[in-house]
Amino acid sequence: MSTFSVPGRGDVSANNQEIFDTLQKGLGMVPNLYAVMALSDNALDNYLAFQNAMV
């Protein structure tokens, strides 16, 4: 079985660092799934926009 590391705030782009800060304020944490998505410059922002559009 393969393992992968979950990136921290310092491992992602400046835009995703801002999203991490927002998640930290709102949820008290950054879920691992979101952190892994943040390795892409666009995936996390697009996913959260999609998720919020469904509400």
C-alpha cells in the first residue's frame, strides 16, 4: 500500500495558504483531503466553489 504525505501551509501556493487560513478560522482545522487538493494551484479553490454552489 502506498502512503502520501499531507502538505502543510508552507508547502502550498500563496492562494492556497489564504484558503488554509480561512478553513482554519471556520473549521478550526484544515481537513487532510483539502490539504492534499492544495498541492494543485486550482483544485482546492475550484472544489470549494463547487461545494458551496451546491448549498
